[in-house]
Amino acid sequence: MNLSFADTLYFKKENILEIILGLHRSYKFLQREIQNCCELYNLTFNELLVLIEISKKYNKKVDIANKVHLKKQNLNLILKDLKAKNIIISETKWVLEKNKKISKDKLSITDEGYEIMEKTINRINEKIIKIFQKTDPKNMAGFINIIESL
């Protein structure tokens, strides 16, 4: 079945399977391109996602894990790897809450980490722009509207 862009705007029952398959193929292709860009700078895709969230000033591990859809134990492994690569640092601060001493980690990105993140994101941007330059502007506008509504 060959669908036009207009067919995808109306989620007809007979089109849903094609739309799902198309989304899956597109996602896999884009993810592969992004992973290749990350690997050039010795990062994984999940490490990049975590770095982006830390750069947005998310410091609570639970918030970062929820934003990037990771289990907390997986996030802890990623943070450990990023620290070992000297991409992030973690400063522990002890605070008194309800007569209990609680440790709070403040995550920050090192200068080297910012440089790696910037190079990776710039490379990803170049790749994505090159991929989507071939797309008709009308179809691209529809695609962006769909993404923004999710």
C-alpha cells in the first residue's frame, strides 16, 4: 500500500498499520544516524540525552530518568560512565531535612563535556538537515505539526 501525505493526516483504520511501520522505519533510520554521530565522540545516545537534560538544569536523578525514559539504575550507570569520561561532575551536598542528614547530588557538565556535547549536537543537526532537505516543505510542515502534538 502506498500512502500519500494526505492519507496520513486521516487515521483511517486501513492506514494505521502502514503509518506504524513507516514511523518505525523512520525512527530506526534517524536513531542509527544519531548513534553514529554520538559514537564519533565516544558517547552513547542515552548519554547524550542525559547530558541534554543536565544542561537544562535538571539535577534530580528521578527527573532525568523520567525525562529520558530510563530506569533509575540505568541512569546511575550512565552517570558513572559520564563521570569516568570526565564529561560530568557530581558535587554532593549534605542538607538537614526533618532532623535527618540527606545527601543531594548536584550534577554539572565539565567544559570538556560541553565541548563534546556541542560537537555531537552540531553533527546531528547537519545530518538531520541533510535528510530533511529532500522533504517537500508542505509535508515537512505537517510532520512538524504531528511531532509537536505528541
